[in-house]
Amino acid sequence: MRGADLIAQKLHQAGSQYAFGIPGGEVLALMDALNLAGLKFNLVKHENAGGFMAEGVWHALARQGVDAPVVLLATLGPGVTNAVNVIANAFQDRVPLIFITGCVDGADAETYTHQVMDHQQLLRPIVKASFKAAAGTLNAMMDKAISIAMSGQPGPVHIDVPISVAEGKSAERLRSPAYGIRAAQLPFGEVVEQARDLINSAERPIAIAGVDAVNACASAEIKAFCEAFQIPLLTSYKGKGLIPEAHRLSLGGAGLSPKADKRVLPLLEEADLIVLIGYDPIEMRVNWRNPWSNETPVIELTPVLRSHGMHHVSHTLAADIKPTLITLTPEESTGPLDAETDWLRDRIVPTQAALRADFAAEKSDWGPASVFHELRKTLPATTVATADSGAHRILLSQIWESVHPRTMLQSSALCTMACALPLGIGHKMAKPEDPVIVFVGDAGLEMGLGDLAVLRDMQVPFIVCVLVDESLSLIEMKQRANQHPNLGVDFSATNFPALADAYGGHGVWVDDTDTLKREAQAALKRDTFTLLACRIDRRAYDGQF
């Protein structure tokens, strides 16, 4: 077999099912090998979008119990540099992305310079590891790459493959993975008993869960733990849906909205115990540094030791999150599941009501909040939403109620634009039965218009909701707040419905909730995408979040 075949078969052996990329002469053998090994190769219009489609696939497969890395393939030079943004996103947003790049052989690189650069040096700051494939060591290299990508906090791993290695005959045979089956890590020692005592004696506890809890698939265990001790749960935006957000103990997602922070941060100051469940503050705003006193007992459940310096922790349970939660949760409930403690009655329930009022639909019945509320009411509970970066994402993340984890996808750590549409496309590929809606600003959609062609070719029902305000609203708001002049944030309108029609979809202008509801319902029955171009005022987000 070729070296490319062994690389591809190792990925298939690890459970990978999809690969994304753009062909180039240096990766043709790799692309062929991935296809022969059973990985569905998907042609994309840009490597950055391909990486986000891979992430969307990863979330969809994880929801179906598949724990495997996803693959992005890029040719040398511009193929690699086009992907830098999405690799950085995978690193910060904890996505196990195997990034395979083609390169010229070392001997050629000494005298041939066209498109040649040091891929590894470029990528090392934004990957967990980078490997240069060499004949005779491909089994070992792939085992290491896959293990590193999937262990601890997942993340991207880069593999640079010289042409001669990919196309040349390999003397190696496919071997079973060297990393084997991993036993769960359990917490032990006196710190566990101390944590139990703190939890049992707390009168004003609050829990915060995040991306590591999502990646641990710990939703059921978190719900059981919170119900057993009547602990309200706050999540990061990535953690939305770890318990259903309509649950009596849910405070929803937080992290980017100053208006929401004014409600939830005082709870952290008042709490007599904080439990961090897979919470990575890389998603949070600057005012989430040290949000509680150094005297407050803080128990952290984490798969990796933290070094961010964002806040104080008194007790660290460094182990796998699911078994740790099971260890801390009594087998039988200590009281009725609907018990209302003084803390819940006096502080949590009023905060929940205040948050609902803060993020209610506009009194005029039209605006971004009205759009989000109407679509949440209209679309099925199983709908998967994705959000691009911008003002709309912050407001949407406070309004949209998630029933399950991984059903509201976004770039929460890197906060990059042009991610929502490919994230939604990837999820739809791997879990086509779920309705998908993408929320994007007009500037974000224009940044990644080529993805509509990929969506067109899928011929599936799919909703793209674009908020048309002809402005980079979040940046414009910051300009005004800092008394800077309006510069480089406003632009003319695009005829998005016409654009959708040109790409083979169905587009419509939307200016009221009745039209929005009607068109959203019709979109679920089409065999192509529907683009809902919702026109809102340029300053429609003022005071909203």
C-alpha cells in the first residue's frame, strides 16, 4: 500500500468518517486514499470553511455516540495558510481536528522555492502537536497524532506529508492502535471527602459548566448532580443545553452579555460554594476574571490542570468529569427533586425571571430579539442552531433555549466570523434528520458566500437567517462607547434574496414576525436552502445585551 493509504486507514481505524478540503497536486494521493479507506471526502470552496464543516460533523457524530477525530486536507502554501484561522479556532474551542497538509520532499525544498514554506513552524503555536510523516514510522506517528488530538482537552494536530511518502509504497502493515483502551480517571484522596462535605453543607451553591463537560458527554450526570443537591446551573455559551434550559435549575448561558452579567455575577459573589464542572473560562469576557472572593470555597472538576489564572479554586478534582460527578452524587436523592430552598426561592427564581424580562421580544414586535423568539417558538425542539460572531450572537445566546448540548454551535473562544454557515452544513451532513438554522450577520454571510454552493448541492431543507442592518453592529457600538468616529463599519445593502436564488436556494425579505413564521415553516419542507433576510435598524442592538 501507499503511505497515504496507511495514513487514511489509521484514521478510519480511529472512527473518522468525513474529510474536507480542496485538491492540490501534492495531496491527490492522500485524497484518493481517504476515499478508499471509507472517509467521505467533501469538496469545499475555502479551507477555512472546510475546517468548520468538519467541526459541525464532529458535534453531530458526538451526539450519536461516535468519539473520533475529523479531518481537514490542504495542499501546500496557500492551502495551508488559508486554514490558519480555523486551526486556531479548533485549538481554542477544543476540537479534535486532524489537519493533513501536503509538502514537497526535503531534498527538493533545498532548491525549489515555489509555494514552499515551513508549515510546521507556521502552525506549531496553534496546534497540540505537529508531525512530519516519514516512511517506516507511519503507524507510530498516526497513533500519537490521534491520541494527542483526542486526549485531555481535544484539539488540532498537524501532519505534514511529503509527496514521496504519500505516493511511495509503504513497507509497513496496518497495526492496531498503540494507545489502546483508556480507563476512566477517578478522583481520590482526602480532597474528595472535603468536596463532599462542602457540597452537603452549602446553603447557597451554584455550579458553572462549560466546554469540557460538553466534550465529556456529561449532560445526564450534571442533571442528576444538580437535582440531587438543588444546585442551580450556569453554563458558558458552549455549554448551553447541558441541562434543558427550561429546567427549574437552569440559569442559561453567560459570558459575553453585560446585561446578563449584571444578573448572574452577584449570585457568584453571594454563593457559599461554587462548583466548576468542565468550565474553561477561555469563552468569557474580561470581567469574568476573579468573579468570586478568594475566601469562597470553589470545587473544580476538570480533565486537565488549569493554568489560566482567571480565578481562585480551593479544591481541584483532576479526573474524568463523568465518574467524578457520579462519585459526588448520592445514589438516592437527598430530597424531593422539586424542593425549593431559600436560595432558590429568594435569589435564583427572581434572577431567572429578570433574565427573561431583560431579553424579551421588542415591544414593537420587530427587531433581532423578536426574530430569535419567533423562530425558537416556530421551529421544532430538535432544531440545531449555529451563530456567527457579532452582536446577534450575544443576544441569540441569551434568548435561544437549548434542550440538549451541542445544539447551539458557535465559535466561543476565538469568536471568528464566517463560522456559522459551515458549522451548520457539517452538522446537517452527519445528522440530516435534525432541522438546522444558521444565524449570521450580513457582513458574516458576505465573508463566506461560497458555502452556499456547497449547501445547494446537498439538496436538503436548511434555514439561513441573516440579520440585515448594513453595519458591523458590535464594533460600531464599541466605537460609540469609546467616542470614536464611525469608521469602517457601515456598508450598503446586498440583495440577499436574489443572491439565494442565484445560488439555487429560496430567498425572501422579512420585515415582520408573521412573514417570518410562515417562511420558516415552509423552509422545513423544501429540498433546498431558504434564506430569510430579516431587515432590522442599524442600531437595533442598542441596549439589547
